Amino acid sequence: MNETRKIYMDYNATTPISAEVKAQMIEDLNIYGNASSMHADGRHARNRIEEARQQVAALIGGKAPEIVFTSGGSEANNMVFHTAESIIDGTLELSPQWADKLKGRNEIITSAIEHPCVLNSAKYLATLSKKGTLNCKVIFVPVDADGKLDMDAYKAALSDKTLLVSVMMANNEIGTIQDVKAIAALAHEAGALFHSDIVQACGKIPISVGDMRIDYATMSCHKIYGPKGIGVLYAGSGFPLYPLIQGGHQEDGMRAGTYNNLGILGYGKAAELAKANLADYGKTMRALRNRLRDGLLKNIPNIKINGHPEDVLPNTLNVSFPGAEGEAILLSMDLAGIEASTGSACASGSLEPSHVLMAIGANPELAHGSIRFSVGLGVTEEDIDYVIETMPPIIKRLRAMSTID
Ligand SMILES: Cc1ncc(COP(=O)(O)O)c(C=O)c1O
């Protein structure tokens, strides 16, 4: 055990701010003007924010006016479901074209493995409906053993009542990448709106909202080596949108509150770098992840890799260690200086087995004994080899102590 060593392999939970973004943000600390003010300081802040908007839009092939800055991915996802609710209950006054297109639609389709901020937003609308205050139906579509959306179940769920389909591009726990283009095409064929939570995919794989025909997309800066507390809801030009935060007319009236200059400017820089490094990132991460996967498979008997074998984020490796308990594995890893996670950071602390692993058919014991390694730009081959060397005795010891068969 190396007391001083620390290897961070929890990049899906969050990333450190990169040196370039940090340097830019330190300089930008001086940009204090309220971007809504008309004077020179206000205009300067505004101009810089508009530059950052272009940089963020460019990362996903969108246009700057389609970017709404939010406090993060959770808020952006909530805003999409709030918009759907506002369409169903009539709070949002639609243009005649949209009113005609969306008339009588009150069903929402999402997947069983979404991030809790989508799942709980969907469940909230289901609860309102149960209480009789909203007339809405929510359908959770299952996934297969690799975490891919069950396309037959999805097709069966779609109808002329479908208002919104929300399916994440890549899963935060197992890394499985969905065929978003095909899922969006089917949603559109049925006349529905299509949203994708691209928080984990963004900056890791190429994304084009135009080519994939994504109407709404959720993004978050702290997953791409930028600051926390800043995210984006991409909403295609002219698509219905209803503000979650009411107040001033910032963000075209879609998200009130004084502009978060520093967060937005940090996001701009992080997005610019992510776009420039995308190809390299994929190659480097895939090599590190595969080295880790092959090393663990070689050195530890009876383990299972979760997620799709090919359509998976290049940096994500989710491993089940039957006979060992996830929290105990994590604690031993932490003592050895290795930081990873048992599931999504938002779900950790709960004793419930991961809803994602349960959805791909893992039994509760396996779901409890799984570790998510997510590598990132600070990880070296040497770090990977240290993990490969350190894990076998940890698993062996915990399995020997285990009361689980
Ligand atoms: C897939 C996914 N969606 C949404 C979020 C929430 O983003 P934020 O932390 O910016 O609220 C996360 C973060 O863990 C995520 O992984």
C-alpha cells in the first residue's frame, strides 16, 4: 500500500478544472460587470458571455441562440420536464403551429436508466397525475443486458399521444451509448419532441445535434474539466420552452438570474478545449480503459464487465466483483489511494442497489458489488498498472470475509 499515492478514477462524477480553464478563469475574475447592464463593464461581460455561448454551441454543432445557461445538468433536465408539464396543463401558450402539432399529446417516454434528475422529474409528473392535478402518462422503457434501450418496447410505447421522448446519450454508470439518432427519428416519426441528456457523452464522443435531430439536449460543464454549477439546456430554434426560474429577462426570458460570468466563461474555455481535443481524448481514454479492463480480467477470477462491449464511453469501466461488497471495496481502494465510485455520485450514500445495474438484469448482490472506474486526462499507464496490481488482494480479502455465497 502506498500512503502518499492518490489516483483519481472518478471522472464521471466530476473532473478537476484543467490548467488552461483555471488560468482563463483567474483572469476572468475581473469581469464583474452585470451582463444585463448597458454601460461598458456590462457590455464587456455580455460580449464575453456571447463568445462563450458560441464555444459551447460549437461543441455540439448547435447555434449560439439555442444555448440557455443554467446552474447545471440537473436544472436543465428539470426544465425540459417542466416545459412538458406546461404544455400539458396549458400554462405555456404555444404558437398555432405547435398547438396544432402537439394537440392532445400528454405522454412522456423515458428510459429506466436515466440519471435521477430525469427519473425523478418524470416521477414527479406521474405523481401529479396520480393526484389528479395533471393529465399525463409517463412510460419507462426497459433496457437490455448491455444497457441498450429495448427498441421493441420503445416502438410499442410511441403513439400519437406521445409528447416527449427523453433518452440519455450515454449512461453515467455503465457508459453504454444509445443509438440516439434512431431513437430521435422514431420519436419524430410519431410527432413527438425529443430530448437527450448528453452530460456524460459531451466532450467524450462526437455529437451533432443537427445530424442526430436532437430537439433538446442537457449539458454540464463540470464533466469536461470546467467549473461546477454551470450547465446548458440546448433547445432547437423555435422549439417550445418554459422557464423553471422566473424573474428577469436573462437568456431571452428562459432563465432568470444575474449571469454567472465566471462559470459561463469557464464553460466557454472548457468547451473550446474539449472540441479541439476530442479525437485525442477518445484514443487515449480507450487505451487506458482497455488496459485496466484487460488487467483486471487477467488478475481477478470471476468478474463481470457491465455495459455494452463496443458502444461504450471510452473512459468508463463498470465491473462487478461477485462475493465482495461495493462499499467495502471502495473503502479499501481509498486506503490504497484509488478513488472510484459504486454508482452515480448522486446515488451513493443510498443503500439501494444501483437502478442502472438492476435494469440491466444484475441481481442485487452483483449490483451491490460493482465499481465504476472512470478515467480521465490526469490518469497515466503507470496509474492503471498500480490499480491492476492493487485490486486483486483487496478482492481476495473481501471475498474471504464475505458472508455472501
Ligand atoms: C447523465 C447525467 N445527467 C445529469 C447530471 C447532473 O448534472 P449536474 O451535476 O451539472 O447537475 C449528471 C451528473 O452526475 C449526469 O451524469
